[in-house]
Amino acid sequence: MRRAAAIAGALLALMLAVIGGLLVRGIAEPVEAVPAAAVAANGPTAVAANGPTAVAANGPTAVAADGPAVVARGRYLALAGNCRACHTERGGLAYAGGRAIETPFGRMYGSNLTPDPTHGLGAWSADDFWRALHHGKSRDGRLLYPAFPYPSFTRMPRADADALFAYLRTLEPAATPNRAHELRFPYNQPGLLALWRGLHFRAGTYRWQADRDAEWNRGAYLVQGPGHCNACHTRRDAMGAPVLEADLAGGLIPVQGWYAPPLNGTPGAGLGDWSTAEIVQLLKTGVSARGSVAGPMAEVVAQSLQHLEARDLQAVATYLKSLPPAPAAPAPVHGEEAARVFAAGAVLYERHCKECHGADGRGMPPAYPPLAGNRSLTQTSPANPIRIVLNGGFAPGTAGNPRPYGMPPYRPLFSDAEVAAVVSYIRNAWGNQAALVGTTEVDRFRSAPLE
Ligand code: HEC
Ligand code: HEC
Ligand code: HEC
């Protein structure tokens, strides 16, 4: 029965994918390569100045041919792409693979990217690596799953892929075997993946927009390419890949149950009223006057974005600020029970939350984020405030905010109804506006994985 249901579900998903694919195809634009030299010219000079000798000294001699500047650029791109996060098991050797990635179809494991000849990329050529990053195909021709964000990495020009490969070859080889993915039927069928790719995946490097300046293009490239921001900030399709026509309009990360808010200018939801300086501060330090980040975004900031050069973060913010708004969600209409829920929530807030977030909800940023006007709370999906009230959390420890303040977990203290009341309250106090949260929604997030 369950298998039949799964097949029916998959068929339905496929039908939707086919229809979606036809729509996408109709408007698909041709892609052309950005001149590699243009990208190389924007490369991280500061990084090249700091790192290269140390890296070259460690690296195998074969790599010396690539030159320290290339290796340094590859290292920088690996930071921008957060490659290490998915390709390193907790407590394991860097890039030796084994990190579990939960998807709606089962568990996948990041693979060993070290130069080990048997278990890693030791036997790979630069052409093999390019095929993986640009075409989503492994060395043996196997199609790769989009849990590996190659639908974004395909935007990287060959020179950047080669630089990444040169950097990976300087790593310490680790003889750690790859773990087999644990995918459920029918998602473990290669035919399904081939079909999805035929409909939704287009290989193509970033296309330089001649009517925009270099900073905007650099930002667009980092966001769409190595930064793969749309892997989380966009709704996903049946195969778990980002739906590109909904670019950066926000999305719920499946299984993990975090909502990545819109990064476009959507009123009341996106970054429309953030300044570029506030965006840069959040990406650099994890905290800002507008809110702080927790969960998967805290990891992205800690492992990836805080290491980017200031001018690259500025470019990212400039690009994000240029994204057009989507229509705002309609204002919520509160029923009769709302007054009772808000009153219960206000009592809890007064007793448990006020000391840090303030009676006026303004907090004390950057230590304690404001809740008034905080977009992360008032999205249509209440996932983030429910999660953080249940589990507490920390903004990431970053060079710009080395000792983050913590938020205590209320899971042991509050019933589902109490969490629902206090979250409904903070979503509607101080001029905030959002739908009430129900106890069943809270219950659902009690069992969501913690990371
Ligand atoms: C969100 C998690 C994630 C991130 C970020 C990520 N990867 Fe991966 N990667 C995966 C997963 C999962 C696979 C396995 C896919 C499969 O087997 O179908 C994979 C596979 C690969 C492969 C193919 C390995 C093989 O044996 O076929 C390469 C090469 C690779 N990744 C390189 C990179 C590089 C370079 C970066 C950074 C620019 C990166 N990955 C970032 C999750 C990730
Ligand atoms: C692994 C998933 C993931 C990736 C990749 C990711 N984000 Fe996020 N992002 C999130 C989540 C989840 C939140 C909400 C976190 C919170 O409120 O604590 C978030 C929040 C944000 C916010 C704050 C928005 C607000 O309204 O509060 C910004 C800005 C942001 N991300 C930018 C980016 C950029 C730029 C990139 C790419 C360079 C990126 N993110 C990549 C998951 C992700
Ligand atoms: C001891 C101080 C403290 C108390 C008490 C506290 N918080 Fe927090 N809260 C924080 C800190 C610090 C953060 C930032 C954590 C992070 O970024 O992960 C935070 C983050 C949050 C966020 C996410 C904001 C964002 O920008 O993503 C929400 C929602 C929140 N708190 C609600 C509450 C509610 C509701 C209560 C009472 C039930 C409460 N807090 C009690 C310190 C506190």
C-alpha cells in the first residue's frame, strides 16, 4: 500500500514537473559563458596576498604547476560555495565526506573530495571535475542528485571550476570510503533523476548583464553561482531542487523545517526596507539591527559568508537590493479567539521574554535581536519563531561577533498551546502582523530534527 502511494505520489510529482518544465522551457533563455578573464579579474586579490605561500608549501608538487594564485582563488571559491560543510562529517576529516543530508526522499551523504586515489578525487582530471560541477555527472557518468547544488554551481566558468579543483588537490588525502545514499523507492531510480534533469536542469555559466555594472554582476554571480543562495531561499520542486522562476522568493527547507525568507524586495517579507549596510552586517557577523540568524543560515554565515571579502558582500547586498518584489501576502484576518490568544501570549512574554527582547520588542541588538519589525518572525510560515522558542539557539560565532548571546529553549517549560500563544503574540505585537499559530503546527516542529 505504502509503495503504491509512493508511486502515485511520484507520478503526480512527475506530472507536475512535466507541466512545470514545459512552462519553464517556453521562457528559457539561452545561456552564454561569461568571459573567464572578466571573472578572474574580479578574483580575491586580498586572499591571494594572504594565503598562497602557505597553501603552496603544503600542497603536492604536481599542483605547483597551477600556481599559488589559482589555488588561493580555489580556496576562496570553496569558502563561497560552503563545500566543506556538506563534505565533512561532524568531527571528521575536512572534505573526507560522510555528512548526512536529510531530504524528503531519504538520507544522502556528501562525498570524499580529498585527493585520495581510491575514495576521493585522486584519479579525477580537471575535465572530470568540470563535468561534475557544470553538468552534474560523476566521473563514471552517473547522474548526480541536486542535493549537490550543481544547478547553481553550473554558473561557474571553467576557470573557477579549475581553481576549485586545484585547491582540492592541495588537501590531505583521506582514505575514507563514500557512504551509499539511503534513498527511498522510487527516488533511488536513475530514470526519475534523468527525467527531472531533462525537464529542469540547464547547464550554463553565468551570463554577464551588460546593462549592469561590475559590482552588480559580481553579486549576481556569487548569489546564483557559488553561493547557491537559492538552494534554500527558493521553493523546491518534487526532486528537491530549487524552482528557478520563484527565484529567492523564500522557501521552507524540507525535513529540517526552517523557513528561508524571501531575499527579494517583497513588502513586509523581503529585504526591501533593509539597507545594504544592514545586509552586509548580517552576512558578515550573523547579527544585525534587523534580526540575527539561527539554524542553517548560522552555519552558512559561520563557515562561508563571514570569510568573504567586504567588497564581495557589498556586491551580494547590491544585487539582492535590486531584486524586484513579489506581491505581498494579504494581511491576516484574526477571528474571535485572537484576543484570548494574544492575552495569554502577552502574559508569557512579560514573564519569560521581556528581560532580553524588551517590553517594546526592540531587544538590544546586536546582543538580543529585536522582535518588532523582524521579518523572520512574521513570514507566512511560522517555522522559525516556533523552532527558536522550542529549541533556543545561538547566532553563529564569527570574527565580527565572537561571543554570541544565546536564547534559552522553552521546549521543556511550555506546552504546545503556550508556545502557540507566545509565538502568535510576538507575530502581532508592536505593529507586527501575521496569522495565528496553531498547536498542531507547534507539535509538528517538536519532532523536527535539531539541525
Ligand atoms: C548542500 C550540500 C552540498 C554542498 C554545499 C556542496 N556539495 Fe558537493 N555534493 C553533495 C552531495 C549530497 C553529493 C552527492 C551527490 C550524488 O551522489 O548524487 C555531492 C557530490 C559532489 C561531487 C561529485 C562526487 C562524485 O564522487 O561523483 C563533487 C565533485 C562535489 N560534490 C563538489 C563540491 C564542491 C566543489 C562544492 C563547493 C563549491 C560542493 N560540492 C558543495 C552536497 C553538497
Ligand atoms: C542552507 C540553507 C541556506 C542557504 C544556502 C542560504 N540561506 Fe540565508 N537563510 C536561511 C534560513 C533558514 C534563514 C532564516 C534564519 C533565521 O531567521 O534565523 C536565512 C536568512 C537569511 C537572511 C535574513 C533574512 C531575514 O529577513 O531575516 C539573509 C539576508 C540571507 N539569509 C541571505 C542569504 C544569502 C545571500 C545566501 C547565499 C550567499 C544565503 N542566505 C544562503 C537558509 C539559507
Ligand atoms: C536570555 C535572553 C533571552 C530570553 C529570555 C529570550 N530570548 Fe529570544 N533570543 C535571544 C537571543 C540571544 C537570540 C538570538 C539567537 C540566535 O540568533 O540564534 C534570540 C532570538 C529570538 C528569536 C529569533 C529572532 C531572529 O532574528 O531570528 C525569537 C523569535 C525569539 N528570540 C523569541 C523569544 C521569545 C518568544 C522568548 C520568550 C518565550 C524569548 N525569545 C526569550 C535571547 C533571549
